[in-house]
Amino acid sequence: MSSNKNSGLSRAARRVRDAGRVLRGKKIASDPDAYRPKVAKTTSDDTPQYPKADQGIIVDVGMNDGKDTHYYRKRGFHVIAVEAIPDLCATVAKQFADLGVDGVDIRNFAVTDDTTDEVAFYVNKHISAWSSVDERIGSRLKGAEKISVPAVDLSSELSSVSGQILYIKIDIEGYDSVALSQIMKLPNLPRYVSVENGSSDMLNILHENGYDGFKFSNQKYVETQTVSPLSPHGKIVNHKFKSSASGVFGEDLPGKWISYEDALKIQKALNLATQTAPNNLFAEIIGWFDLHAKHSSAK
């Protein structure tokens, strides 16, 4: 029996896992250990690589292969990781269980504006990160496998812990604005929020809900990011960001926070450049930008 079969993963899980490695530009390995996060034993100050999860909560909306969840947990945060693909949830959960890591709460559901308990979800056959509730988006390039997954509203799912949430990362194909709108209904808003490929509408939603500082993070260069030794966010660790990771957040982002008015000008320019350049040329040459926001209550 092959090592993949011994791992207990289904054929679909192995396919999704392999697609994730293709996304990161890595070869497919037969050893299941090759897919697990490579974790150093200690940080620079000789504290455990996974410190106690006592720094508050970070919500990873769009966990995918867990690279961002892995980083947040290393910083000492309890992580609520939202992922629609069941096989990815099982794979990442096994990775952390094998490493003996606690403080990661993986929740298998899709974010949607549908009011039903379950929703159709399209698992992309080429790149798992392209999967979506939107069939057109989820089926890009090589098509998709249609599955049924639970559908939950983030405002109700996170309401009881909203006062403990420092940061929420949103990266779900085609439904980022829906997730953002649901988060804005929480009784306590997170101090920091990021959204993949922001829009003017998202900026307006954030501004209307008390967010007054904004930054744009060029994700083309996320692998060059480092954790500042002066970071106010959790434990200081050495971390190598992988391609397609969300990277640093909050006060760790370089540059000054800019106003809503200036951010709106930049967002409109980015949207125009992206729409005008043919064949994704702007992203290939210049990059693509996540929108980060800071709430007025954040010190």
C-alpha cells in the first residue's frame, strides 16, 4: 500500500493537496511529510516555536492549505480558520495534530449571502485557492468538482468571541465583500482587517464602520516580508513567508496609514490599471494588492 493511502487521505484530498503545491511552484512529492509545515524548534529568543495561544484571536477566512494559519499560530494567537473544502480542513487538521499544536480551530463552511444551511461549492481542479461558491470563478482553467458544504453567516459564527479578535483576514474567491459586510455586523469590530484585491465598495464599507487608516500590500513581494523585532502583535518569531501567503498585517506593514480619501484614489487607480492591462499584465509586472484597514479604536 502506498504512503498516500497509509496517510488516511482520500484521493480527492491528495489531489487538492497537490494542487496547493503546484500553486506554490513546488514539485509533487510522494512523502506525505513533505506537505507538513517545516517548523523550527525554537525562535530567536529560545521560546517554543508554538507559544501559548494567549495573544487574542485571529480569524483566517479562506484558510486553504493553512500557510497563514500557521504563521498566526506561531505568533501566539488562537486562530479560527474558515475553509469550505472538507479535504483541506482534514489535511491541515492532521498536520497540526501531528505537530502537537493546539489553539487552531478549523471550521468547515462557506461564506455566502444565501440563507440556506448548505450551498454548492466548486472545488477548482487546477488550483485549490481558486475554488468558490461562484461556479464561473471556481471552474477557471480546468473546471471544478461540485460539492455541497455548510453555509454560515460570519456575524453569527463569530459574535460570541468578537471582543477578543485582533485581526481578520479575508481571502475567498468572489465573496470577499459578502464576508466583509457580515463582519461589520459583529458587536465588536476587529482592530485590523485585510481583504484580497480590495474595491471602492469595500473601502466605503470599512470607512462607514469606523476604519480610518488604510494600507495596500503588494502581494507579489510577500516572500520578502519579515517580522519586525518591534512588532506589537504577539510573539516575535523568524518566519519565511511562502508565495501566495497573506504576509504581515497591522502595524507590521511598511509605510504610514493613509486616509480614506487617499486610499479611495489609489483603489480607483488600481482598479483602472487592472481592468485596462490585457491578460493580467498589470499583476504580472506590477503586482496585486491586498487592502488593509485599521479601526479608529486601535492604538
